[in-house]
Amino acid sequence: MEIFSADQIEAIHLASLAVLRDTGMNFMLPEAVDILTREGARVDDDGIRVHFDPEMVMEKIRTVPGEFTLHARDPANSVRMGRDNIVFSCVASTPNVSDLDRGRLTGNLEDFRNLLRLTQSLNTAQVVGGYPVEPVDTDVRLRHLICVSEMAKLTSKPLSGYSLGRERIEDAIEIVRIARGIDHETLLREPSIHSIVNANSPLVYDKPMLLGAMILAEHNQAVVYTPFTLSGAMAPITIAGALVQQNAEALAGLVFSQCVNPGAPAIYGSFTSNVDMKTGSPAFGTPEYAKATIASGQLARKYGVPLRASNATASNAPDAQAAYESQMSLWACVMGGVNYVKHGLGWLEGGLCTNYEKFIIDAEMVQMMIAFLEPAVVDEDALAVAAIDGVGPASHYFQSPHTMARYETAFYTPMLSDWRNFETWEDAGSVDATRRANGIWKQLLAEYEPPPMDSAIEEELDAFVARRTAEGGAPPL
């Protein structure tokens, strides 16, 4: 879908190039500045503010792959990023977790593991997009070792790591390599991990994230450059102005990745929304968020690069607001041609909480989107002229051979929705969708079986984690 005209998109594009050329961006890592200046960027006397000529930007963007495979340890779970592909991930990076039974809790390792089990169990979560909740009860120096190794054991889907300095991302890359059972040369050919690198909007890339992005690019692993442009707070209050800033920040990140390693996989990240101007709180799933997401699709297609956005809501409970804001977000992602929908399952409170019931509600909505995208068949059999003739006027199709041959697979089958009439639903206890979701996630956890892992690989993985733990893990940031 296109929400802006070609001329309007071109105006946003040209304005972004002007921002990169004239205003510039702060790159807080000296090594990053050196790489950029070596490739033709200009830097101010402070050694931080970097300016990009439009010709340099467009030259570097051309080397970003339009499509690539993100490999999983189970090859059947590898995914294609870019072009006409849409991939959904679980929620990531929330500090809290909640459900109907226990209420809201601080993130912890046991819930971290359970949410990974749900991610593995649901085919609507194709990628582990990060820690589905932050396990605050683990040592911050060792957290990445514990979490990424648990991700590798409890799921067989593509994984992620956090670009927070050198040690954390290097350890994550090595854990993924070991889990896949491949050598370093194969890893360099086959992207097997991705990471989100957020711009510290407005117009700053921080040192730890740049260092992680540099290491990932050197290893030919995927980086998602995502500005955090909240209109009215960290970006201009107009949607067009916020998109100009988002585009400038995303392009600067993509250029950096290609300066490090031309052809390294990278993704344009869109996260432009607005704030509540009464409170300053972020708002998600808004009309403005939808417009910005669809416009981001137009920009990403202009550059020929993959696009990331999110299934987001500001609701504090898995209620009607959470559903309609998430539907607004999901429709924008689908109609905008987003390739990677991050936080696809479980996001609540504007990203401050992962909710178990919302995990299931989102899974249903994503499953419906997937079914919606399946092409409808129009052939002689589907046109059903013979069936219409056979039933004739004033009858029904329940017993038609055409119906009987197809009734088991003809329509979408919900996981969560209850289509019974009111009386039957009432007799069964009047259980609403949120309470039904509560039962489904419990059932999925009870039925979960870990994906098999070769014993030699598991031993090598455990030995690596034990060695790095004995060495102290990663220093605090």
C-alpha cells in the first residue's frame, strides 16, 4: 500500500539526505568515525559529528542485500528476510512479565524460559527477536551467556543477540555457531544471528551499539538499524518531519554497515510513532503509527532494502485496547510490506511488559493475517458452477458433495476464537477470549517438548558457556 505520493516520498528522501549532509549525526565510537571518514564521510573538529554527502549515501545503500536467509539450527526454521517475505518474532526486551493468575512481576529466568517454550510451540513466532522478558535475577555480566544458550537449547528458530559492546555480541555469535554445528567459514557465508541497533534519537548512535554493529557486520551477520523516533518528543511533531529524521538515522546506520563490510545483511528499522502530548507517554497502534509504518515501506522499497516494524500497543492490560491497537499495527505492517515484524507476540504496556495472554491473542491475530495473505483459488472447481446447479434454488449446501469434499479444510480454523452461539457459550461458563488465552498458554507449556540437540553440540555449548563464565563474562557497560 502507498500512503504518500511518489513526489512526497522523494521529498522525504531528499530532506533526509540534506539532514545527513548539513546537520550530520553523532557517532560516539571513534573506530566507527574512522571507518566512515576512510570511506568518504566528513567529520567535525569534535571527532563525533559525521556528515554524509548524498552520493556516498546512495552508493553505499546499493550494496545492502534486498533479501537474505537468516539461518536456524533446524534448517526447516530458517527464514527469508526481504522482498515479499513477512516474518514475525516474539516480544523482546521487556523488564516485566504478567498473566491473569500472578499479576505483574519483575522479569526473571523462569518466565524467560517459559516464553521461549511458547515461542518454539507457536508457528506464528518464526524468529526469537530477543529476550522475551529480561531475566533481572541473573548476573548482568553473565546474562547474555545464560540467555543466548537457553535460546539455542529451548528453540530451534533463528536467534538474536544484543549489540552491547564487544564481549556480549562475540559470545552470542559463537553460541549460535556452536548450536548450528558449523565452522567459522560457514558462519561467514550464512547469517545466523541478528541484532537491533537503536539510534539514540535524535541523531546519535551510541558507543556500545556501534561496537556490536561493527562486529556483526564484520562477521556478515544481520543488523536492524532502528531509530526510536517518537513524534513530538525525540522527533518533529509532524509525521513527515519524523519520517525525515527516521530515514536519516536509518540510512546512516545502513551506510555504516556497508562501510564495515559491503554486502553485509542489514535491515531498515521503522519505529516512528507519537506521544500523548498530555503526559509525554509513548502511544502505539495509533493512526500516526500506521501512516509512518506504511510510508516506511515506501521508503524501504525505494532503497531496495528489507524493512522492520513492530506489533505495538500502549495498553496496560490484554484487553480490547490491546487488541485494536495491535490490529492497527499489524494491518500497517501487512499493508506496508514490512518484512520483519518484531514484538509480534506478547507486547504490552508500550514495551514495558510481556503478557502471557497477549502472547496467545497476538498469535491468533498473526495467524489470521497469514491466512488472509494466502492467495484465493479461482479455477473451474472453485467457481462451483456445477455445485450451484446441483443444489438449485431454496435449498442448502451442507450436504453438497462440493461441501463434503472440502469442509474440513475450507476455512480458517481459530486457535482462540469461540464461534458458538450465546447459549452454548454461556452454558460452558461464559469464558471470554482473555481467559481462554490463559488456558491455551498453560496447555502449550504442559505439552512442550524441547527440540532435539546433538549431545556433542550440547557438550560443546555448555563447555563454552562454562569457560566464559569462569572468565567473568562481559564487563558492565
